[in-house]
Amino acid sequence: MGKNESQMPKILLIGPLAGAESATNIIGGDKVMMANTAHQLRLMGFTPDTIDTSGGVTNLPLWKIRAIRMVRFLRVVWGVASKCRRDQIVFLITPSFSALILASTIWVICKITRRPMVLRITGTGLIQTYRTYGALARWLADRTYLRCALVYLETHELCRFFNDRANVRWFPNTRDIKAPDRVRRDKINKLIFLARLEMDKGLGEALEACRHLPENCHLTVFGPRTSDADFSLFDDHPRATYGGVLDPAEVPRAFSEHDLLVFPSYFKNEGYPGSILEAFQCGLPVVAARWGGVPELVEHEENGLLVEPRCAAGLKAAIQRLLEDPGLYRRLCEGAERRGDYFRNANWYDRVAEELRNLRRQ
């Protein structure tokens, strides 16, 4: 350890780490956020010590799934209890459905060890989760994890719902894609779909919408396969092909080679999708479903077009509109670049780093 590194403020960063991808370990938005947070904290002068909460399970009996989750929970709790005394701040990244048990338990450990806890809840599901709590669960949430020193929420809607809590901050998903030089085109020929291949990511609607586009239009689908994906939809499809899984380093090049992102997701916890942020930073507009946090990110007719979820006809009509209106497409490309720049990492992590330093000084 270098002389300066030993004096850097330490953070115990808890969340899903991106390991080797497999059928039970699909790389998704939460893992990208965890990796990005660790990287940015290092740049800001912190030394993150990580604990992995990932480990998805599929195609197993229910009792085995529960047993694996319990073992994982105990492993995380033991790791926090053994490490948090040597770390100055505990920072948990988790979706809302894991918050009641995991975040509450870690909050108790932090209270006992007198360490400040920061919570970042991903996606938009917290409102629904909180509303479905019974009286006891809501009492527990209000007196544990929602009392963390800082609670970072991804959307304005979430912040408005919890606006009576002084510890709540808006902290959107961010990216920092360096886009290769891209020749801006007036006409749309190449469409791209980039997401985990789950049906509630709008895969079926995207394929159906593109089936009857003009012959010179083609949709390339990228993303890790899941057990939920119906790959028979690609059979004899005249306008779409599956391009496999993109390495993160390949994403800017892929976006630069396409004209439009198609993102009709109605995933239940959809916040500010990383694919949209990355497309914007590469100058690509999006046609997306009006769902979750997407309408806060995609400004209709400014940097993309919004359509109703689960509606292939509406998706096709929006794409067709851009095919027929090159002027609108050019404006959306310009708006996408501006919107993408707004969500670059430095715009947000500078503030977060200062808030974390203030916690350390308290």
C-alpha cells in the first residue's frame, strides 16, 4: 500500500459485482452501477472495500433457491460485521425489494459499530414496495434503512414521494461513454436493441414492430440471453438478427454504427436505463416505452419519442415517423447529445464525494 493510499478515506461498498457471465449470473444495470461507483470513488480519493451481493439462481427447486439466498445473505452480513469497523463509511447499493431485510440488517450493524451508512436504491420500485408493506414492515423501514445518513434515489418521482425526509437525495444513473467519431446520417437504416433479453424488456414488441419496416431497415439485438427470452421470435424474421453479447468496451462502437435505439421496456423496476444514457452520449436518439423512470430521462420530441408500453403498433409508428421526417431525426440526435452530457459521471460524483467527506468529518 502506498504512503498516500493508507491515508485515503475508506468506504465499505456493498452491492452486486460483475463476475464471469453465466446463465445464473447475468450482467445487468445494477452491476454496472456498482462497478461505476467503485471506479468513481477511487477517482475521488476514496479506497473502496467491496462485498459482493450477487449470485442469481434459476431453474432450481424453490427450497434450493431459498437456501442459496439465505447462505448469501448470511455471508454478506458476516462480511459487513467483520469489515465495517476498519472502514469509515458503509455504502450499500440495492434494489428496493432487497432493502427491508438486507438494508435494515446492515443499518443495525452500522448503528452498533457507529459507522455512517449510505444507501443507494436502484430503479423505481421503492414506492410500490413501500406501499405494499404491512404496518410492521413500514415501521421497520421508517426506523432503519430509511434513516440512513444519506438515501440516494434514482428518479424525481421517488424523491417527491419521500420529500419529507431530509436525508433523501436525487442521484440518477450516470455514464461516461467516449463516443467514436460518428457520421451523422439523415436517414435511419440501422436500429439497435441493447438489453438483457427478457420479454418484459420489450423484446417481443421490438421484433414485431420491425417486422414490416422498409427493406433497407434492420434491427440488431444485443444482450445476454435469459431463460425468459423466446428466441423463436427470430425464426425467419426478415428485419432482425441477434448479435450476441457486447463487451462494455464495444458498446460505443456499436452505437456509432447504428442510427436509433429501440427500447420498449416495461420491466417493473426500470429507472434510468444505462443503454439509453450510453446511446445519448453517442448521439443516438431512442424510441422507448413510457414506463418507469424513462419519461424523466427521455424528453418526447427533444431527444427521443415515447410510446405506450406493450404496443408494437405504436412502436412501429414512431419509427416510421422518424423514417419519414429527417428534420425531426436530426433534432433528436442533437438533443440526445445534450441530454447525455448532463448525465456524465463528473456532474454527479463530485457532489456525492463532498457529501461523503462531510459524513467522515462528523
